[in-house]
Amino acid sequence: MTSQRTYHHGDLRRAVLTAALDVIAAEGPGALSLRDLARRAGVSHAAPAHHFKDRTGLLTAIAAEGYDFLSEALADAPDLRERGVRYVRFATTHPAHFQVMFQPELLRADDPHLTAARQRAGAQLRAGVSQLSDAGRGDDSRLAGIAAWSLAHGFATLLLSRNLNGPLADQDPEEVFRSLTELLFR
């Protein structure tokens, strides 16, 4: 009698993405290996390639998913400040996505899903900035958008890298971010 290893995986794509996000959160994107992810999912080492082709394809899928999540997180925010809070919240609840999304050298820039997801998230960010122009604070919305994004992204990055542990102590990061925006944009 021969033993034959069989398996059935209901959603291999999702299982590989989830395992990849765990690895990235723990060790960073440099530690990612399709072979290791296949082992974790209990499938052949070639199975993940059917869904992602290669490591770059997997990272691109993670980034596209992250931009989709970011777009959803920003939708219907009442103002620019709350879009910033939601940006910070997204970064802290999806740190592996956040880490991959902003490393273009890891991604396929011409991937249609990534491009569309980036555009949707960008439109959500710009929607908040347009309120500033409407309020008579100037009409250079491009620079206002860069300033707003820089503040939210910088704060989120410092938070995730634990550089704000001391200064924030036990304060709620979202409330601190709201206070920062009030301080800077009175």
C-alpha cells in the first residue's frame, strides 16, 4: 500500500496572503518566501505560484489589498482631520499592508489592480483636502494634500516603529493625532 499525500484547500489564495501578512508583521517583507508560505499552508511549494506567479506578485497583491482597505477606511470621513485619524488607524490595524504599500521597489507598478486601488485611495485623500480649499484656506490643493499626507503618514510611521512610545506614554494615538492637527491647523 502506498501512502499518498492529498490535501484540499478551500481558499489557498487567502491562506497564502494571511500567512504572508503574518511573516511581514513579524519579520518584514524581506523574510517572505513562497516556499515557506506553501509549507505553512500545507501545500506543494509550487501551489502559491498559481495565484501570485512570484514573490513580487504576492507583495503586489498585498499592497493592492491594503490600498482597497485604506480607501474603505477613508470613505465617508466627515473632514480632513478624521481622514487623518482613519489613516493612522488603518496603519495600526494593518501594519503589514502599510509596510508593503509604500515600498514601490517591491511591487509591480503596472499591475492594474494595484493602480486602480491606489487611485481610489488617493481620491479619498484628495476629497478631504478639497474641503480646505472650499474653506478659503488657499487653492493649492496639491501642496495641502502633500502636507496632510505627510503628517498622517509620518505620525503613523513613527507610531509603528515605536518611536512615539515614550512621548505618547499611555495616550490614545488617535486623540494625540487630533490634538496635533488642532495645534497645527487652527
